[in-house]
Amino acid sequence: MGRAEARKAQKKGARRAKGRAGRNGKKGGIRRFFTWKKLLAYFVAVCALIVGGAIALYWYVDVPKGNPAAMEQSNVYKLSNGEVLARKGATNRESVPLSKIPLDVQHAFVAVENKNFYDDDGIDIKGTTRGILNTVMGRGKQGGSTITQQYVKNYYLGQEQTVTRKVKELIISLKVDREKDKNEILAGYLNTSFYGRNAYGIQAAARAYYGKDVDKLSIEEGAYLAALLQAPSQYDWAVAGPVGKKLALGRWNDSLNKMVEKGWLDKGKRDAMKFPTPIKPKPEPGLSGQTGYLVKAANDELLRSGMSEQELAGGGWTITLNIDPKKQAALKAAVKGEVLDKLDPEKRKADRDAQVGAASVDPKTGKVLALYGGSDFFKHYINNATREDFQPASTFKPIILAAALKDGAKTQDGLPINANTIYDGTSKRPVKGSTTAFAPPNEDDVNYGPVNVQKAMNNSVNSVFAQMAVDVGLGKVKQTAIDLGMNPKAGGFDVRPAMSLGVMGASPMEMAGIYATVDNHGKKVTPTIVKSATNNIGGKVEIKDPIGEQVLPREAADSLTSVLTGVVDEGTGSKVKNADHQVAGKTGTSDDNKSAWFTGYTPDLVTSVGMFGEGEGGKQVPLKGTAGKGRINGGDFPAEIWAAYTNKALSGASPSKFDLVEGSELESPPPTQTQTQTPPPTQTQTQTPPPTHTQSPPPTHTHTPPPPTHTQTTPPPTHHTPPPWTPSSPPPSQSTGEGRPGGDDGWGF
């Protein structure tokens, strides 16, 4: 054998020895654990563990006894002093046999909830797995359960969102599906589900929504009740907003369309079907007067805090409110004495349309101390204190100044915006720098000429704040409003110059929170009506701290407070002056006099009062003529209610004055000129106003229009002088689409 052949033989032998060493476990590293035989063994072992675990769980988890009706309890609502306000419950349920439920109605539920119900094994592995993963990852509730699983959750388990409960639900559903007939499961599901309006079970739901027994339900009505189960409160047609109604209608259509797919409904018959509008809800006994409004406001807040509707309606909760009984009585008395006692609905139609809503908040704690929702919860179901469909009008103007002070905004001529900044207060003057033409009139078409911001706020000069909003930046104004607590989804809240006149929707509760934030030196205040919510088994709802982060610099907030004291001392809010307590606030009167507001505050109490014109069917109508008066301004009934309530609520309290930081304008700047009544810019200066046209000045003096030769006492304006109106210029905003459809521009006086 040659040398070369010997070397090859030696290397070959070495490789064989190395291979034998690896196979003997002496070498080879991690590779020895991943041979194909061992991987297969691992897979089989894992599968065996899963199957074994599933079998063990299946035999370990028993079907529990159903929840007995004897465990169902009322909810107890208490005032802040522990006094019981109301008891709500017991559970409104009347179980009925499946034979009493029309087959078409049964099919409507099956079609939209679980169309393969009659053929499945009682579970949806994919949906349940998705629900477990979302629970583990903290993503909240997840749909996708079968009718059997929902029945098991309602009757055998509970509504808690935990992995343990979901696993039990899966196993018990498998057993129940094997042990019970599908019709028995469906009957249990229909009788245990929650439909809203405090209705448990389909019989109670049929009465609550259509005023009839379940055996009289039509297919269309049954399909709506089936649609409700996904979100009962959101889909309740009587109180749902546009989005809720759209979703409910979509789910109603889905139920009927799937019935057609399954062969349970003729397509021609389905195409002819129309949505069956449910009847208005009937409040439960014991919720008359203001009680129902307080209970509903508390319930809504609990649902926003994370409590499920079924948990709340299931009973057993003690819910304590922040409502102060003395202040609540004072607010109710103020509305009665200042407005209700002066109305004659039989004699005047306007008196039948007048609605009042109010909310009073402690600015240091965020507690809602008093709330007025309407004349009676039985007569007017909508809560006027929390509704967001009426314009806040000029009570929005302070938010514009807040945005300017917050960001150190300047006019288009580079001058800082503050209480002393001079603007052109000419009525109907076109706004400078806006891509959208806008030229709002002032109240009574008054021309103010050069006027500082303080006086413009005192007299609610529209032309000044329309220009200021553009100077600051409309987007920044809206963001400031949102930061302070306004709902960005409120109707009409578009980024356009008309926003400056408060043409979006807002509620008294919302406006009270915004002004409370200013009163609280810029720290966010979210009005909170619920103090605590606990049940008898140790459960409780975590109530978020009403006091949040600093959303407005203190210097800006305190400067704004200083300006708003001028509105009370020498402006449109003069009726609320208080000898013992310093007051800041703002009036507001919306387009066509459909709403009037006064939102104001002392150092210790913030209250927003709104008056709304609501005609038949909820249509917004003018307040003009209410109580035999003409136009109803924010300085009229709303300010009078505010003053009467605040005087009583603070009776006996020590005198108070705002604690403003150094640098904020504690003293209102001197007025720039005497207010003058002049014709619109297109008229000649020699024309005099019509003798029947009068301005509504503060009640402390009588306004007399000066002659045309009046000489101003201030220098000419340094900025924002409007260009002359020419035929080629865009017409005023009434014709340019500024404002709501149909030319409804909220002039916001």
C-alpha cells in the first residue's frame, strides 16, 4: 500500500470513530436532541399531554347548579350623606316556554347569533381561543361564542372576563350540548339574556320594547330584539345616537338576511319588511322627578367605568352618589321659582317647549353636587343635564381665549393676544386670513369699532372672537376645547370659523367641567357623579380620579378667570353679581334662540345652566316668547336660575375671592369706548337705527344710541381693519355654508 492510500485510510478511520463517538453520546452537542425520531417522539408527547389535560379537565369540571332567582337583588342608590335615594330591581324577568315564542322569532335570534346552532357541538373553538387571547392580553371583551356558550355564561357562570371562566365555559358547554336538547338550550338562552331597559328574558323585552307578549311578536320585532343583545343600551332606539341607530339597523338587516340564506324566510317577504320602531321606554316606579335622572346619570358613568350592563342590571350593588341633598334641593327650587312657576303651557306654546338642564360641580374635587335633568323623569326621559345636542353658543368664547393664552398666540400683525389686545368689533366684518369666507353679525348688529378683548368678552362681540379663532388657529382652538373636556364627536364640531360661535353640541355637565378646569387653575376636572359602587360579595368599581393633569397653564387659566369676572362686573352676566363671593362666567344665546346659557363659577362652586327649546319629536325650536317674553338670552332665565341657586348653595359660607397668580389681570382694563349702535357697514353713517330696535344692555343702565357724530375715546385700531365689502367679495356666512345645514348659523350671543 502506497503512502497516499495509507493517509486516506487513516482519515476514513478517524471519521468513523468520530461518528461512533457521537452516536454513543460522547460528542455531537445539541444535535443529538433533534434527530427526526426524537422530534416525532416530542410531538406525540405534547399531543398526549394536551389530550390528557383536556380529558382530565372535562371530567374534573362539573356542570354546576343554575343561578337561583332568589339570589337576584335590587341596586340601592344613596346620596352623599347616606340617605337612600332609590332602590332599583328586583330583576324584571318572566320565563316562558319555547312553544310560546314564534318559530320565526326563534330563527331571527339563531340567524344573527349562531346560524349553525342546530348542527354544532355547542362550542366555537376559534372564537373562544380568540376571546382567551384577548383576555390574557387585556384587550377586553370579545364576541364569537355560540348560543350554548352564552346560555352557559348566563345561567351557570357569570360575566367576569377571566381565562378560568372562559375555559369552564368551553367544557360546560360541551357537556350541556350532550345532555340537553337544542330547544331546551335555546329556551334557556332566550329567557336568561339581558335586553336593556331592565328587561331580562324575551318576554320582559317584548313588553319593554313593543308593549305586547312574546307570542304576539312579528318577525321584524323579533329581529330587533335579537339585534339588541350585542349592545342593549347603545342599540335602544329611543336613546341611541346616529351611530347606535346605524349599528342596530345593520344588525337587524343582518338577522333577516341570514334567515333568507338559511331558507327560513322568503326573500320577497323579507324585501317588503320595514324597521319596527319600538315604543318609548317607561321608567320604573320610584324614579319620578329628579331621581330618575340621577340614577341614569350614575348608571351611565358606571358603564363608562367598565361595569357591564348585565353586572349592573343583575343587582346587589350599593351605589353612593356625590350629590349633596341640600344643594340638589336648592337647584330644583331655583329652576321652579325662576322658570317653571312662570310658565303657562296651556296658554303659550313656547312654554310647552321650554326645557332646563343644569349641573353643579366642586372644582377642587370634580364631584357633581347637584343636577337638574328636567321637569320629571316620567314625562321627559332625556336628561337635559347630560344631553349634547344643543349649541353652547358664546359660552364657547372663553375657550378661544384660553387657546390664545395657552400658546402665547399673536394677532396676524404680531401683537400678543390678551385682555388688552385691540380688535375691530364691526358687525359682519369679514374675517381676515380664513380660507372660508365668514362675516358674523354681532347681537342686534351693533358696531363696536376698536374694542379690547376684555370688553369684547363682556359684551360677547362675535366679530372679535371669529377673528381671534383664526389668529390662534382653528385646529388649536378645537384641541384646547378637547383638552378641557369637550366631546370631539359632538355634532357640528367642525374646524371652521363658525366654530368660534359655539355651533357644536355640548351639555351643561360638559360645560361645567370645562369651566371647573379653569377655576381649578388649569388642572383637568371631569365631573363625576358616582362616589362608590360596591356589592355584598366584595366587588367594587374603580372610580377614576376626577382631577387630572394640568391641561392649561395656571397663568393662562387665572388670566381667563380675571377676564370672565368682567363679564359679571360690567357685561352681560351682571345679574349674577354676589356681594360675598367673586363670580366669573359667560352668557350664551344660540342661533334662532334655540338655546340660552349661563355658565359661571365662584372659587368653590361651578354651575352651568342651559335652557333649550324642544318641540314635538325632539325638534329644536326657538325659546322666543317663553313666559311671555321676547328673545331669551343667557343673561335672562339661565343667569337668574344660576344666581338663585348659588346664593342658596353658598348661604353661610365665608366670603371668597379668586386666588389668582401674580401677573394675571386682577383688574379689568378700562373700557375702550362707549358702545355704539350703528348701521351695518354697507349703510351710510347718516342713517339712524330703527326706533323699535333696542340693545339689551346690563340692567344697571339704559342704553341710548349716541348721535352719528360720536367721537371715540381710543386711538384707531392697530390691526384687523376689515377690507371694504365689494360685489366680488364672498357674501356673509349665511350664504357661504358657515353654520349648520339650512343656514342655521349659531351667532352665539
